[in-house]
Amino acid sequence: MNFFQHPDYKNHEQVVFASDPASGLRAIIAIHNTALGSAVGGCRMYPYANEALALTDALRLSSGMTYKAALANLPFGGGKSVIIGDPRHDKSPALMRAMGRAVNRLGGRYILAEDSGTGPEDMRHAAEETSFVAGVEDNQHGGDPSPMTALGVFLSIKQAVDFVYHTEDLRGLRVAVQGLGHVGYHLAMLLHEAGATLYGADLHQPNLDRAVANFGLVPVSGETILKTECDVLAPCALGGILNGRSIPHIRASIIAGAANNQLGTTEDDLRLMEAGIVYCPDFAINAGGIIEVYHQGLDSSPTTRQQAIEVIPRTLLAILQAGEAKGSGTDAVAIQLAEAQIADHCAVIKPMAMSA
Ligand code: NAD
């Protein structure tokens, strides 16, 4: 593979392949950019069909983390790690400790956190070998940042609805949620409390059933959720779902969900704009979890945490307004905004460092 020509390489600072035969660890740690601080990003464990797919996932997710942290005004860089394997069968305390050692060798350039396939318990095992781990402490949700991610997405949906329909009232708003796991379930709860009408799909039947039972959500098949006639489509499952095949069938005015890397390619940003769909960039609106992790570390008050989350819809509004004014795709606008934020930071830091 010609690594430096990889379409998702995007000038990563460092990419590390880590293995530990004794525990079966095979991991990739991608550090995209540390201009704002140590690269923070979740550790995803997934049975990738091959190593190239694992690498692509790590690269795409880590650059997204750089933009996410910058837009959320966090002093973090962007990174991500992936462990190749099935979390239900291949994960063990020894494997997570080996991951902790791999992270430790990077000397703090990368901070490990949880993601799909890993949780607070795994972080505690890794923390036996390194102090460069977040998400170890229990918060009001037992250490799980997902409810705060859901809150950020919910506030963003309210903002986007106001932008498109000029109302903050969500009663009767039709929202289709793809994926009712950690984030999707909490998002459905907040939308239900606000009076929205919910449609939803999940491949895991118990997750679908509890949302139907608790929120009166109308179940839809996995094949039809993206085609459901609705006001807001909230992807909270997988990446790459917005592409040349799916976009012509989408019947929503707004797309706002937690899933990382929703766009298949950069062209899909333009496809959505041309289809008249207001796309809320995933990395701009799913930062609630990382904001929560940051404030866990500071032991901030609930009020401070709430105020930090409220940055998300304000930033989204700036992105939507700039997209409309420039006639550009919102994903491209959000990346430009994040890159400008990083450049501004470096412009301030470098002269200071030179005069020190
Ligand atoms: P999760 O694994 O708890 O939930 C995902 C749900 O989607 C599962 O219930 C799964 O069965 C379902 N699903 C998978 N494929 C599906 C399909 N094709 N159709 C319908 N349902 C499907 O994950 P999560 O923590 O809720 O995260 C959801 C997404 O949000 C992921 O992309 C994750 O990377 C992203 N994200 C999560 C957080 C967080 O705080 N957890 C933060 C930022 C981004």
C-alpha cells in the first residue's frame, strides 16, 4: 500500500501499529494533529474484514477528532485508535492492558478513551499500564459520555429546526433515528420529551423494542429508515451512509445525528446541498461526549458542563449561516472553520514560544 497517498492520510503526524502476541492485540493508533494539545480519541474495537479497512477507519476518525476538538474549543488534538477483533469474543483485561502499554509508549501524545466496542471497564484495565487514559471515572451516567453526546445532538437539532422552520417548538416534528444504542436511545428520549414523533430502526431487536416501549417510537426496517418521510434524519449508527446511492432517496429536510463520518466522500457534502437538505456536520454536533470527558478531568460543576455543551448549537448556527451565504457544503465550511481555529491558535502560540 502507498500509505502517503492514502485518500484519508491528510498529513497525519504519526500512525503507530501496535501488537502483543500474548494477548492477541493488533491495534492502529492514528495521531492526526496535536497543535491544540494531546490527541484525544476513542478506541474502537471492531472485527474489521481486513487491515486496510481498519487503517482507513483510524485515519478518518482521527482527523474528525481534530476538527471536533477545535470547533468545541477544547485544548485537544485529534487522534483515534482501532483494535482489530470482535469485542464480544476477543477482548480481555490482558488485551486492554497491552493497549495501555502501547499508548504509554507514545508518552502522552495520544490519550485513550472509549468508543464503540470499548467502555469504562476497559479503560480501567488500560489505566493499570498508563496514565494517558480518559473516561475512567464514573460520572452521573456511570462514566458513559453518550448521554452528553445525545444532548449536544438534541440541541443541534433544535438549532437546525429553528434555522429551517423558524421555530424552537419540536412538538410534532418527525424524526427518524437510525441506531438506538447508547447515543440514539438518549437522543430519542430527549426528542420524545420535547414532543417529537419518532421513527426508528436498529438491527439489534432489544434496542428497538425498548425505544418502541418507552417512547412510542414507530419501528421501521433497516432498509427503509433512510427513505422515511420526515423532517429530521438522525444517523446514530454507522459511518458512510450518506452517499450517491442513498442521498436521492432521503426524504428529510435536515440531517443531524451522532454517527462519525456520515458522508461517504467529500462530494456527498455537495450532493446534500444540491438536494436542498441541511446537513449538520457530524464532528460539529457530536462533541458532547468529548466535552464531558474534558470536564470530568477538571471536575467541573454541572452548570459549567451544561454551558460547555451549549457551544455546540452556536457553532452549528455559524456553520449553517456561512454555508448558506457562500453556497458551500456545510461539511467543507465546518472543516475550514476548524482549520482557521487551529491556525489562529498556532499564530498566537508561535510568537510567544519564540520570545520565551
Ligand atoms: P452503539 O454501538 O451503542 O449503538 C449503535 C446502534 O446502532 C446499535 O444499537 C446497533 O445495533 C445499531 N446499528 C448498527 N448498524 C445499524 C444499521 N445498519 N441500521 C440500524 N441500526 C444499526 O454506539 P453509540 O455509542 O450509540 O454510537 C453511535 C454512533 O455515534 C457511532 O458512529 C459512534 O462512533 C458515534 N459517536 C458516539 C459517541 C458517544 O458518546 N458514544 C460520541 C461521538 C460519536
